[in-house]
Amino acid sequence: MTELEILTRNVHGLKELLRVAWRDLANPLLTLFERREARNQINQYSAELRRHLQLIEAERSRSRKQPSPQKSDRVGEAKFPVPA
């Protein structure tokens, strides 16, 4: 697995954790302490998600800047038919 695939998988996991944390925060039966903990989790997951998204963007821009190994800077010789 490439680094980009791992980061993408982590982003999906963090999004799921955020979804669950927001759902938990909406529970009217939570105590004040539990609400504070849910908000802390949301802040933590959000910061981690931002960091992963920045890493993905950096990885993509790095791959765009690197020349492709299969491309050659040399121009091939053109073979034209010789008239008889």
C-alpha cells in the first residue's frame, strides 16, 4: 500500500469517528462531563483530519512535481520513407 492510500484510509476512519462523536454529542442524556469529552474528541479528530488532508495534498503536489520515470527528455529519431 502506498502512503497516499494509507492516508486516504485514515481520513475515512477519522470522518467516521467524527460522525459518531457528533451523534453522541446530540444525545440529550449526556452529562456535562460527557458533553465536554465529546467536544474534546471532536476537536481532536478534526485537528487530526486537517493534518492528514494536508499530508495528502503535499503528497499529491510532490508526485506532480516529480517527472515520470517512463518519460524521456530525448527526442527519438523520426524515420521517413526515402523516395525512390
